[in-house]
Amino acid sequence: MACIERPRRRPPPDPVAVLRGHRAAVNDACFHPSLPLLFSGAADGELRAWDTASHRTASSVWAHAGTAGVYSVAAAAGLGNKIISQGRDGTCKCWVIEEAGLSRRPIFTVKTSTYHFCKMSLVKSPSFTHSVRLSSSCETSDVEPPREGTEENTESHVVKPTEDPQEHGEGITSSGQTMMAIAGQESSQVELWDITSARKIISLPQSSSADTTDHPTKQKGLCMAVQAFIPYESAGHVNILSSYEDGSTLWWDVRKPGLPISSVKYHSESALSIAIDGSCNGGISGGADDKVVFFTLDHPKGAFTLRKEIELERPGIAGTTIRPDNKIAATAGWDHRIRVYNYNKGNALAVLKYHSDSCNAVTFSSDCKLMASCSTDTTVALWELYPPKPQSKLDDVKSDEVSC
């Protein structure tokens, strides 16, 4: 009896380029929102800018000294020609992108006094820009703002909280894309900072609710991951998802800083990474266990809804990301693998096996054409996966009709 030969599955693709030059584990990477640049930060403190067209180093600086290293890097349209680096030395630094590459010195350094393994998060907004309003009850710490004209000045200076933080009753208005969320000086808290004024705006939960028995986060351990965002339904107020050592994730609204509006526990071990989609209506999380979780956010009810749970053969997801068009999601695994998923359906699309050591982060370019993965093996790999279809003129007309 003749056997019917079944078509073989297409093998996973190889990277289109491998960026070599770092001499230590690469902890994080991010694309510039409009320029053909990729930034990567390594455990020895080096911050590099790569030209994504030529696949060569554009420039590099020693951003964070000693053994602290660069733990996170971030860029956003709202920051323009600046990027933020975070080190485990208790500082976040702002760098200017000049014609010759990165500025030799940061234009300012924010002394956050946070020493942990939680990567910072810039505020993600849906398609249109919101004005961010923080309630008048927000706790603030007074800090020395950057000097006037520092954008043109490469001289570095430090801005840090005063010894005696004071509350004030004035409301604060700022652009959401100039704020960052970070695990707090008290490791179970989350802090929201305004980058442009180098001001700590609020801590979640507020210090006033410090009763250990009823404290919403102290029993959950260290904050391991944060994601700040502005949903349509929040009237421009920042929301934050924070994940903890016990596997739980909390949903905060800055208008209610004392208690989270919702809490879930999707992971049996530490929840290490979380990403929210472009519409701010759902996301994906990974942890030290063997699960990848897809969830939605029910804004009217203020509740999480589990959409899909995927079991892995090997545990450990260090990084998660969702492509800006909400079609593809990817995870970075301890098992040296990058896993790619259909975000809407939650099904696996590919397992990428280039790296020879733990993968620490994965990120997509704003035009959805490139994906970058970085690893303890000191390399950054560039991938072209399921490129978005070019929009036709008919699609443009239809979108115009919808927007009208």
C-alpha cells in the first residue's frame, strides 16, 4: 500500500543579520520610532546604536559603569531624538541622538535609587495622543529639574529626589509619552516618573497604606515587570500593569493610588515580563514557570479575562512583545528560543533557534518590518517575519470613510 507523502512544514527562518560587537550579555534592545536605528544595552554598561540598513555600529557609549550594566533601553515618538537607558546602578539616563550618533554624555541623569531586575516602561497610548491628567491627590517628590537649554548641551548632570519628599495639591498635566513607570525604591511599589522634569509623580500603592496585613503588594514580593499605558476609557489617565515575584499581576489607575482596580495570578512562579497591545485592550505575559498567557482587559468592569494559556516544554520567559499592528506576538526564552505567535488567535507560528544562550528581550520596529532579539550570547539578531502587507489605495479610501 502506497504511503501518501505529506508536505513538510516550512523550517523556521534564519536571522537576516546578526549584530556582533558587545562583549557582555545583551539585556535589552529597542528600535527608534522613525530613524533606521536599533539601540542595545549590555551587562558591562555599554549602550550601542546600530544602523539597521548597513547592520553596523553607528556609535557606542559606556552608559552605566561598573558591574551594574545597562538593563533596559527605551525610545518613543514623544521623546523625539532622545532615548532612555536604565542601569542597575540606581539611575536612568537620557541620551541625545546626534549626527555622529549618541551623545558622549547623557543630557541628564535621574537618580531613582532603585536597584532591581525590573525593566522600566514608557507609557503606551492607543493611536491618538492623549493628554495625561493625574489626580490632585498624587504623591510627588520634589526634584531638581534639568537646566534650561540642556537639549543642546551635552554636559551631564544629575537630578535626584530631595531627602524630604513633600506632597502638594496641584494637578499635573503632561504628555504620556514623556513618562516612565519603574519598580520603586521600595521593591514592592511602582513609581511613575515624568522624564522631562525628572520628577517622581506617584508611588503605587501610596506609602500611607503601609499596614502590612492589608498591604496590596508587600506579600507579593518584588515587582518584576511593569507596563504603563493609557486606555481610551481612562480619559487620559495613566494605567499600569505590574507583575510580582509570586506570579500575580495588578492593574492600577493613578486616580486610585491606594489599591489596584484588579488582580490576577496567572503564573505559579515569578511573573517576569508583560506587554500590552497597541489598542491597550489586552496583552501577553510570561514568567519563570512554563506558561505564556494571553489576556484581555475589561475596562468597564476593571477586570482581567484569560484568553489563552499556552504550556511550554521548557520554563522561563524573560521578555514579551506585541507587534504594533497587533498581529504578531513574540517571547524571549531561557531555553535560547524566540517563540512567535499569532496574537489574535494565540496559536504558535514559529520557534526561532539562532541564539546559543538565554534570550533576554525581543522587540518589533514601529513599521512592523523587523524584529530584534538579544541574548546572553552577546549578539543581537534581526529577523523579517510575516511582513505586513502594503496598504492599497482602496484601503486608504475605506479608512478615510470610516474616520469620517
